[in-house]
Amino acid sequence: MKICGKKYGISTFVLFIGAVVIAFCFCMMLFHTERKRQLEMQSRGFYNDYAKSFAVFDTVSKEQFQKVLQASVRDGMVFLRNLDGINMTYGVWYQGEVQKPVLESGRFFEEKECMGRERLAVVGKGCLGDVNEKEGELHIKIDGENYTVIGVLAAEADTKMGKMKFVNWEAAVCQYGIAGDYILDGKSEQAVREQMGQLAGQMSENEVYYSEGIKVEDNSLVRMFGLETLDAIYLIMFVNFIICGIFIIVYWLQKQKNYVEVYTLLGIGWGILIWDVLKKFMGAVVPGTLIGMTYLLLKEVAG
């Protein structure tokens, strides 16, 4: 087979096509996994699915609860949720390094602003109809109180997250009170569980309610390894890609026997032989991989 005047064997062509397909499929899996994670997050808010819920009663003072949060939560975020009952308004407090939502414009709260008295808000695109501009600043009314809008979420307007309003915790507590339903989120499920235990341990039963909850166990092989169904499918596909890649490489190497025999008869050293074989291999794999990745990127951009 000749391409651009240069002769290539069938095995090299198979290696090239294999590199294109495997690179394309592998990158597609990565794109879709990340997109799935973003869609799931937008459907529930931007906290993780392992976040813990708890309730704080009005027997707790703001100062007391603030001290408990500062002592218990490290690299975590706490939400006081459903403040207005309809429009999904959340009060936000965080400490340390935390996951922040993707924004269309503006910025998210700084850590110190969560405890500041200035009324600040980050809103979804679905709330922009209620936003007004005054003296170069954006403002929104939340239950009769005026908030300065400092950021707009990137989530689509028709998603749950696109309809949310996030306000700084101090302003939320001043307007709605300390009591309510809360969510604790953090870097990992283990960290959230430990911090939730510390938080609940510093408060009495008439101040906070926290239930670990009962997880429904599934004896399937997928659940035994802690994987969601789609994650398991991707894992199986990934293993298949590796196996196919190995078979293609082995097939290509077997077809290089004549090449090796010629080098051996000519008395050429093994170092030169290995280097030449490696160059032939990379000459097929690298262009194929780049083409597969480029095609997917162009497809994602066009889509």
C-alpha cells in the first residue's frame, strides 16, 4: 500500500487505524464522563452527591453555630438551603479550599464575604429576569431584601442550578434566622463524614438533628466495586481498548519479522534495530492518535 509515494504494509495501516479509533473512543469517554458529572451537579446544585444533610434548631445562636463551623469544617462548604421555599435560595459559608461553581460572568463569594454583612448574591441564568442594574451594579430582590449580584452561574437556565440563588451566609442568617435545613460538602466522602460527626458532637440533640441515613445495598458486581452503571461500562470499554491495542501491537510486531531478519543478516546492531522499529511504530501511532483526538475536539466544538 502506497501513501504519498511511500510504501506501507497492511500491518502498519492496521496499527494506524487502531490508534485513531482507540484515541477517539478514549477521549470521547473522558469528555462524556466529565459532562455526566457536570449535568448531575447541575441537577442537584453544585455540591457533591455524598454531601450530608442536617437541621439546626432555633435554640442555637448565630455566634455559637459559627464557632462550631469554624472548629469542625476544614476545606468544606455549608449551605443553608431553601430559604424562600420556592426559588431555591441558599446561604453559603465555607472555609479553606473548596469546589466552586462554574460561572458565566462575575465571581463567587470570597471566604471572608460569607461572614460579611453586605448582602451579596450569585444567581442562575433563570433568575436574570429579576435582576436590575443600578449605578453600574446588578441588584436582585429576594423576599423584599436587596442583594448585589456579583456573579452569574454558567448552568443552563432550565436546570435546577440555573434557577438557584446563592447568598452569603451572614446575610441569609440575618434575614431568615439561624434555624433551617443545611448541607455539608467537602473534598471527599470520608472528610464530610468525619466533619459531620465533629459538628454534631459539639451540639446537643435539641440544637441539631443529623441522621446518617440508610443506604440501599445492591449485591450486583457493579455496586460491589462502588461504581455506577455507566462508570462500569466505561471501565469495561477502557479494558477492551487496552486489550485491542495489545493485540494490534502484537500483530504489527509479528509482521516485522522480515525486517528484523534483514537487519540480522546485515549485521546491524540491536540498538539501531530497536530504534528503527520504534520509529516505525511511533510513525503510525502518533499521527493516528493525533487524528483521533483532533476529530473528537472538532466534533465537540461543532456540537
